[in-house]
Amino acid sequence: MPAYVSHSLFGEWVRAALAEPQLQRLLERNAAAFEWGLQGPDLLFFYGILPPRLDHRVNRLGSRMHREAVEPLFHAMLQLLDGACGGQEAVAAYLMGFCCHYSLDCTAHPYIYWLQEQVALELPPSDRRGLHNQLESDIDSDLYLLRTGATIDSFSVSTALLADTSVLRAIARLYQALSRQVYGAPVTEKQVMRCFGSCYRVLHLVLNRPGALVAARALDAVGFQHNRLAAHVRLAKARREVLNREEKEWRNLQTGELSTASYLVLEDLARSLAVRLIEAVWLRLCYPGEAARDALPQAFTGLPGFDFGNPARGREPHA
């Protein structure tokens, strides 16, 4: 999946494309909730990422969200939005960011999985661990350089993301409810709350900071997991060409479909999907009496999973 910086840049781009001024203002008022939403269920992968890992339940929930059908997930999220009290705006902003994360994941994943397979052919088995994350990290580095003209060490993870604990608790309670209602594998609010701090600390470590790669490798050695954290270290320049700017042909490993789309073209396609999903959430928020509350909006039906393009998955619909 695309990583933190790619999703953050994508969210800014999507927000600029939204036509409704009141919607724009809602996202401005709830900037932290929207930014966390842009990271989607990736947040859960940060639980216990720094050794020693306490248990795997939270990480497994993140994995299930990525690989299982998304209609039940979005249906439950919209119903929880309907029932949110007090923090409904923050939950709505989070869900809108989550829609951005989903849109970029399901659109870019087919290319990334193909790229991963091609690069793996050039590497010894011992160096393939963490390759997916390493490619995501390289996309972060090159995309940030392309969009801003600066190297990724200038990207700032704002402390404001952790400032309002009421927002973090609202998000944690959302995941707690989803874990029970959709997946039957409960996690606690306290467990999800741990993910925010871990995510913040790890990002400060891996964003091309001096000594980041050495520190990450040392932590990997402590946990006896080669390339677990080191694969997330963003370098000033990507290790290889990852954006397919020459538009070479690649194949969706799940469907067999051929494409020459660059990562930048895929981003554009993902933006259209994200705007459509966000507008559906906005309508749900603004006009609660206009549609049956137990119905899933048409915008969310027939969608592929986050992990679309993974050759280990069965055939899925296209977005």
C-alpha cells in the first residue's frame, strides 16, 4: 500500500478538489481527524511495532480490514457515524480521510504488487522480507521530491496530531466497535490509543533522519526480524524507479489486466473515486432523513478490497 507521506499528500490533493465550501470548512476544523483517516487501517500496524511486540490482535485486525470485503466495513462505519454523539464531525472527517486511504490503496495496489514481484526476482530470498514496505517508502521519497522539490526529511509530522485526545478516543472507539461488529475479533480502546503514539514515534525515526537506517537495523536485530523497521526508512532518493513515469507495461496479478498507467495516473483515478465516496459521506451527514439509514449508499457498493491486485486474493470487482 502507499505509505504515510503518499497518503498525506493525496489527502491534500483530494481536499482541494472538493466543491462544497461547508465540506471544506468541516475538514479544516477537524484537520487532525482527517489526517489520521488518511492513514486508514495502517494505523493498526503500528501497535507493538517497536520491540517487544505485546500481542498480534490489533495488527491482525488491520490485516483483515485490508484483505476482506469492504462493503460490510463501510456499512458499519456509516451506521456508527449516524449514531455518533458529540464527536460526529470528527468521526465524519476521519471517515472521509479513510475513504481517501481506501481509494489510493485499491487503485495503486495492483501496480505495487506487480512491481514487488518484478523486484523480488532480482533479489536473494533473504532480501525480500519487507520489500513491499521498502517500495512504499521509495514511493514516499520520490513523490515528495516531485511534488515539493524538497527531500523527504523536510516533511513534518505535526504534534497537533496528538494534541486533542478526545479526537483520538473517538477514533479508537470507532475501531473498537468495528472490531466487534464486523470482524468478531474485539480490540480495546486502550490498544488502539497506543497506535497513535507508536505511529508518531516511528515516523520521526524513518523519515530520512540522520542515522535512521542504522537505528532501524539495530531495532530489527533486537527483535530478530530482518528489515522490519529498516524497510520503512525513507531515503533522500528512491533506491529504484518506482513511479513508472516512462509508462512501461505492467499487469494486475489478480485479474491479468494489462496497463501502462504510471503511479501519477493511478493517483488521478484514485482522486475521482475518493471525491465520490467523500461526497456520499457528506450527504449522509447533511441529510440524515433523506435515505433509509440501514441502506449502504450506492457509492460504496461493488468496490474491490484495499488489497486489490494481490495475487493471493480471488477475483474482485473493479472500482
